[in-house]
Amino acid sequence: MPRVLTKKDISILKKIAPESEGLICKGSGSPYRSILPPLANHYSKDLKDFLKRLEMLDNHEIRYLVGLIYDGSESLGCIPVEYMEGFMNFISERIGEESAVSVLKCFEETIECETNFI
């Protein structure tokens, strides 16, 4: 069953993308199911802007987001590789290298899974 964003998820998305007017992807017409993909693909102008927006999050919100990645709730599949590299550096600096390595493993599993379906 696809994930439905919680109030906390929506609060985080609005914090890092205050210009977001709704929870629907303009490209697909489908509801957002994650936080990072719309930030990377719809609201951030570039990698620098993506990282600047992530800086708005406190460590509790970052840990929450990383927890969603660990349990598979937060999709990493359509995030550009360079954004993921920046995100992993950000995670390493803010909450630790161990967390960044775990996020990398999740990302690699996502890429592997998507490659198998192509």
C-alpha cells in the first residue's frame, strides 16, 4: 500500500518547501508519497538550493526522515544521484557517518531494485 503523508511529513515538506501549494505532483497528477523526491525534483533549483533547504531541519526532523528511509517509507528512487551524494554528506555532518552509510545502502538497494525491473 502506498504511503500517505502524515501531518508530520507535511509539516516537514512545508518547512523546506514553503512555496508548495498542495500535495499533488504537477507532472504525474498523483499525491506526493515522500518528502525528498518533490524537494529535489520540483522545489529545489539546484543541488545548492536542495542542501540549503535541508539545513532548515533540526536534528530531530533529520533523524525522523532517516528513519523513514530505513524502513522503506521514504522513496529515494527518483532523486538524482548528485543530490543523494549531497544528502549523504549532509547526513554525515549533521547526525553521523554511520547514518550516512546506512542511507547509502538503502539508496543502493533502491537503485538495484529499479534496475531489475527495467
